[in-house]
Amino acid sequence: MSFIRNIFSAALLLSLIQTVAGEAKPAPNEAVEREFRKLLELDDKVHDEVDEWIRDNAKLAEKQAGTDPASLSLQVRHRLSKVGEAYEAFLNRHSGHVRARLAYGSFFSDLNEIDKAMAQWEKALELAPNNPVAWNNLGKAHGRQGNIPEALRHFEKAGELAPKEPLYLRNLATLIFSYPDKAARYYLIDRAQVVPKSLTLFKKARALDPNNFALAADAAMAQLGTQPIDAKAALAAWNVALAIAPSTVEAEGVRIHLARIHAHLGQADAARAQLAKVQETQYAELKAGILQKLDPLPAQP
């Protein structure tokens, strides 16, 4: 839940600071804005609380002392319902507050109530047709529902409205790469053109945000989709990601990909060199699998 929430929180932050071309920006009412900030603080506080409940219960569950998951879920929903009531009360007083609509939609998205989330974002779009955050959030919702053409259309529109925001380019590129057949039909292109189109969008996004590791890793993963694989370009892309990896865990995950490519190319020594630097236990099985392919066991007589 925290991961999804962080994505939408980032989008909401954009809406707070971004000037959208062609959209009138009336001076905010300071009292209303203070009230809205308090609402966001309540939202964050309660989400932090329930996240802590979930983490603590997971630790207790390891000792067979945790709360029943169904019971914990009811407690979480009851606590979060107070936030929902606060959003409802605020919007009853300020029905045209776009950012509150965006935030309330994200609240519902956290609860996996996608239809309710979309209703809030669609209302936000009615109020502010040129708000890229609303278009982007609806694109993510359509994607989660499997409506890929609508997701593509919404991500495209978000990118048109905010061409210097890498998040929207990344979302569009990822969706195109993930659904090549549907993307080919949507854009009326050959399937072989889909991955290059995705890579072009990733390149634009990276130019805007060159130090974003997750973006670099997504772009490198897309590079593996070329047919036939362009191993030189793939190695270069993963090495870019390696150079900006924020921690040992991420760096070693990249080394797993590099080792696979070297193994694919028959470069056993280079693959082993990468794997020698992988020590995290979570990669042990993957590491062993690559090593086994490099050094297969002799056939039994």
C-alpha cells in the first residue's frame, strides 16, 4: 500500500506546484488551503499508523502471535474510514477543490476501490481539464483495469500537458513495453516497432531525470525486449543503472542482469565476475541458477 501511495503522493505534489498551460489559476483562499493541508496531514498520519500496524503484526506473525489478518484488515479500514469522512466533509464544503479530489481518489486507490478513485479523478478532470495529474492517475487506473487503449490515451494526454515531467513519459513507455500487441493496434504500427517506440520514450524521460535509478532500470529492462537482442545496448543501459544504484541491494540486482547478458553472449568470465560481487541472500537462487548454466554438472553415466 505504501508503494502505491508514494506514486500518487508524488503526482499530487506535482499538482500543487505545477503551472498548467491554458488553465486559469485563481488565488487560493488561505483559510481553505490551511484546512486542506491539515487534511493531508491527517491522511499521512493515519496511513503511517496503519503501515506500522501491518509491519508490527508481520513481526508478531513470525512468532505465531500476530492478529488474524481478517481482523487486522477490519481495524485498518475502520481507522482509514475517519480519513474518508474528513475528505467527504471537506468536499461538501469545497466541492470544486481539485487537489482534494485528486487526493481523495488516491485514498480510494490505496483501498483498491478503483471505481471510487476514478470517480474522484474524473470529477477533478471536469473541474480542471488541463490538469496532467488527473489524466495520469486515470491512466494508471485504466491500466489496472486492463483497459490498455484508454490507459495509453490518458498517459499521452498527461505527457502533452506536462512535456517536461518524466513520470508521464515513463508510465507511457512502460505500458507500451508491457502490452506490445495492444500498443501496436492502438498506434497502428507493426509489433516490431513497439519496443523501439518504448525505448524512445524512455530516452526522453531519462534526459529529464538522468539520476533516477528506477527509471534507468525500467529503460534497461525494455532494452532486453529488442528482437534480436541488442546485447551491447543492453549492457550499456544496465551499466548506466549500476552507476546510479542507490544501495547495495539495487546494485547487486543490476549485476544479476549483467551476468545474464554476459552468459547469453558466452562471456563466462565476465558473467562470473559480476556474480562474484553478488552477496545479498535474496539473489542467491538467481545467482546459483546462472552459475549452473555456466558450469553445468557432468552427465551421469
